[in-house]
Amino acid sequence: MSLLKSIDPNPSFEPKHATPAPDRLIAGAPAFKTWAQDSDKEGKVNTGVWEATPGETHSIKGETFEFCHILQGVVELTENGKEPVIYRAGDSFVMKPGYVGVWKTIETVRKIYVTVT
């Protein structure tokens, strides 16, 4: 077993489909797709590709650390009490544990993610 894992930005297998929990939805009717691609044995580190259609949701990280690299689309993130920040294809960012804010998908977004809990 190799300890090197590539993340496929355009996976060919069927994703998991989801919508935001009612208490997280702010506006629109976003739909989510997740192509989980790897995790550690305990499930504390997870990687894959995630996609969302336009809409606005509350983003609450709790104890989770999340690295994101935007492959396509445009999002606006507004941390509570802060100014909005726009991320586009090619941009990367981290949401640290305790992050609370608004995730607004402006154009359908696809990202590579790494979460650590």
C-alpha cells in the first residue's frame, strides 16, 4: 500500500448527494456533491472533492480544521464580525476550528478539501 495519495479533481465514481440542514440554510436551494477519496483509519483526516450550487448557508466548523483549494467557481466567505472575502478558481484557504460565518456560493464551486477533527 502506497502512502502517497493523489486527489482526482474530476472523479468518475458517483458522489454522495446532500442539501444543507434547514437550520444552516440562509438563501437559495444549494445542492452538494461529495466525492470522498481518502481518510485515516480513525476517520479524523478526510480528503476529497466537494461541489455546491449557488446559495447561502451558515458555516460552523466546530472542532474541525479545513483546508480548501478552489478548482472552479466563486464563493464569498464572511466570518462573523469580519469583511467578506471572495475566493475563485486557483485560490486556497483554511477555516480553523471555531470558525463561524456565512458561505455564499456565487457560481457553482468545486473544491479539493482536507478536514482534520
